[in-house]
Amino acid sequence: MQPVAAAMDLSQGEGDCYIGHVIPTVTGIQHKLKLLNDKSMTPLINAINNGLQERFHDILISDDYNVATMLIPKFKLTTN
């Protein structure tokens, strides 16, 4: 749950949190969860990934969100 908790802490911050942070945050969580190898946590990891994909699917393919992400200098040149 550490990747999810860290992402929640960042998104709840009152400082620099913009709409362009959504896609990198969601894809970052998914990537970190893929790297986990604990077999006892496989059902939880799958449930979280499925939930993220279902909840954020429209956002991940949205041109508006992708443009907002590209306009943040930190993510401007980052590719998947």
C-alpha cells in the first residue's frame, strides 16, 4: 500500500498540485505495483490496478489531461 499512500499524500498537498499531476501519479502507482513480487499480495495488487484502470481510464486517454501533463515542466519530456 506504500505506493498508493505516497501518491495520496502528494495529491492532498496544499502546495503544488495540478490537474496535470493525475496521469503521472496514476501511471506511477501502476508501475510501482508491477514491481512488487510478494505473492501473498497478488490479489490486492490486482484489485488496486483494476480499480485504478476502471476509475481513471477516461482521464488516461483524455487529450485535455495529457496536454495538462505536458505543460508541467517536470513531465514535459518524460515518455512512457
